[in-house]
Amino acid sequence: MAVASDEELLAAWQRLAQRNRWTLVDNIDALLAEARAECAALTESTSTAAQAEVAVERAYGKRLYQGLSERDDRAAEELRVRCYRMARKRGWTHEDAEDIAGEAVLRALNNLQQVRAPANMLGWTLMVFKSAQQQLIKQGRNQVPFPTDAEGEPRAMPDPQPMAEAIDDRITDADLRARLVAALPNERRRTILLRWVVLQEPPRVIAQALNVKEVYIIRNEKRRALLDLLKNEPFMQLADELAALSGIEPTQGKEQAHEP
């Protein structure tokens, strides 16, 4: 199994730290050592470049968890900025984005006991953000205006993204993506599950897109994909932690995959 090199880990750290404005690392060598250890848990189907990013994210997630556990102001502020940027990226106004970010920090601090694996912290905070955002939507504050130019005219909206990019936009945590690939090495089953669950496409549409003649084959493959996931303990542990704030019943211990 190919493992990310020290150079790839350092490049991943520099790229991610700049992109995400990470501030909680005082000893880069120690973080890279942790990231190197994280590489051992990743699947061989993941490229070494992607492996490096996931490993660095997991190592940094532990730093964020520790900082929030200790009520470190730097950690709380970094989480607030992270959630604010996500809200603005989704079109919320400055005021609403501030409210979402503040609510997300409070929810994170009050629910840290739900995090069983600190390495999954970045993915968990994404769910915290979504739950805080949902709170504003329930209050009726979901009227996000279309972007306008300097003259106040609506800007042209981009073309719809291809399927793979649309999925990637919804599954933004690299660790979750990597673990999904590890849990579902069968590419067709993985594609069917993502199109069905993430893009919410009906079985007949998926069958047409994949050139499958019988719809029942799509249903069977989706069921097999769910069973594969339920058997994969690392993935289900991560999924349970990400779902905790959404009020979804934990999946641990379940042995059946039910059709919707």
C-alpha cells in the first residue's frame, strides 16, 4: 500500500492551513507526525495526495477538539470564522452569517461529549453548522437574495454542476469521502447510493443514466451498498457522530437495510 510521503503531508498542511486559516498548530513537526500515523488507517484505493489531505485534516481535527475542550479562545474563534465563511458561501447575509456562526460555536461547545473520535472533528463541525443554519431557516430567515452586480442587476448564475461535482459539494468533508470509498469499493454501488441518497434521483433515472435495463437491479444494488456500509464499523462510527446533532437515530448495531 502506497503511503503519502513527508513532502506530500507538508504540502497538504500548507495548502489546507492557508485555505482554512488554521491557527492552532504551534509545532508543525508534531502535527505531521500525527498525520503520518493517520495514513496507516486509510484505504489503498485513495491516492497518496488525497491520503495526505485526509491525514492532515484528521490530525488537525484533534487540535480543534482539544482547543474547544479546553475552552481556548483561539479554537472558538477559528470555529466561528469557519462557520461564518460557510454561511457566506451559501449566500447568507453578513448579519445572518454572524448569527449562524455564533449559534454553531455554542452548539459545538455544549455537545462536545458527542464526539467519540476527535480526529473526525472537522466533519462533526460541518453538521453543527448545518444544524445552526437550519435553526435560522425554521425562523423564516431563509430568503437569500440572488447575487447582484455593481449596478444592482442580478448576476448570471453558473451552469449546473456535473453529477460528481454536485455530490462533492454536498459531501465536503474529505475524511467522509475517503471512508465512503473504503467502505464501498464497488464503484457502481457507490455511485447508485450517492445518486439515490445525496442527489435524490429516482431509481428509473439512475437506471437510465447508468444504462441499466431493469430498475430492480438499481434497487438491489442500493440495498447491497447499504448493507456494505452497515458492516463497515469505522464508517458507521463516523456517520453516527456526524448525524448526532441532526437527531438521527444511531446506526450502530443495526443489521437490516430497509428500502424507503
